[in-house]
Amino acid sequence: VEYSFDRPIDPVQLQRLLQTTGWAADRTVEEIERLLSGSPLVIGAWDGDRLVGFARALTDGVFRALIDDVVVHPACRRSGIGTELMRRLLERLNGVEEVFLRCGAEVVPFYERLGFARASCITMDHVSNDEENGHP
Ligand SMILES: CC(C)(COP(=O)(O)OP(=O)(O)OC[C@H]1O[C@@H](n2cnc3c(N)ncnc32)[C@H](O)[C@@H]1OP(=O)(O)O)[C@@H](O)C(=O)NCCC(=O)NCCS
């Protein structure tokens, strides 16, 4: 498996990967192109020409970093790819004051192993924004 921050990511391949998730299954190729060009830090994992893993961070590089869209192809899970993607992303974010993410309860152990802990502060969602996006 090859990891890279620089190798171009094919939006169609990323769309297929995201279709295996619960939160990003309906993103269009155009939206994914904007996601890629708008994210300062994106990392991919390839098995040959096949994109098998992805993660990204939105960050100013100093104070805040939001990690999002961490995904490994279902057939390739539990072989260390997710850990390696996160390890490399966290290395790039070294020194950033707050590095955070949102996740489901089922992956809490995965992130705990990587040094994350449950936050004590409250996350607020802008509900009207969610409604406009079709998320109740
Ligand atoms: C979460 C995810 C990215 C992990 O990727 P991965 O390549 O399977 O992770 P790794 O092989 O590096 O796992 C390392 C360790 O994390 C833990 N872990 C990984 N996935 C886990 C899960 N679903 N539940 C509990 N522990 C998990 C295990 O301890 C695992 O070690 P082990 O296999 O020796 O037991 C992957 O399962 C995935 O894509 N899930 C669907 C999308 C998702 O939920 N992403 C997170 C969004 S916030």
C-alpha cells in the first residue's frame, strides 16, 4: 500500500470509497472535486491504481484542525491502513493547538488508540444549515 499527500486523487474513486460510509454516500463527483481542492491536507492510500483509503484535515496549521472523512475500503479494513493514514495526518498536524474530529461510538476505540479522548465540550450544529443540506 502506497500513502501520499501529493498523488492526485481521482474524485470518482473517492466517491466509490465514500459510498461505503453512512455520512458521505450521496456526494456528487462535482462536490468531491470541491472537497479535494478546498482541503489543505488530503492523504490517500493506494493498492496499485486503486484508492483503498482516504483522510483529510481542514486546518489553519496553527490553532485548529478538523479531521474528517477517514475511510478505508471495507475489504481492506483491520490491516493497519486507517492507523497509518491517521499517523501520517497527525504528524503533519504536529504543533496545531487543537486537533479534533467527530465520530460514531463504534470507532471510539480506533481513535483512542491514536491518542484521542472524548471531548468535554459540547458540539453545536447549525440546524438550519443541516436542513438546507437535506440532513434532518
Ligand atoms: C474506522 C476505519 C477508518 C479504521 O480503518 P482500519 O484500516 O480498519 O483500521 P486499522 O486496521 O488501522 O485498525 C487499528 C485498530 O483500531 C481498532 N479498530 C479499527 N476499526 C475498529 C472498529 N470498527 N471497531 C473497533 N475497533 C476498531 C482496532 O483495535 C484495530 O486493531 P486490530 O485490528 O488489531 O484489532 C475503518 O473501519 C472505516 O473506514 N470505517 C468506516 C468509516 C468510518 O467509520 N470512519 C470513521 C469516521 S469518523
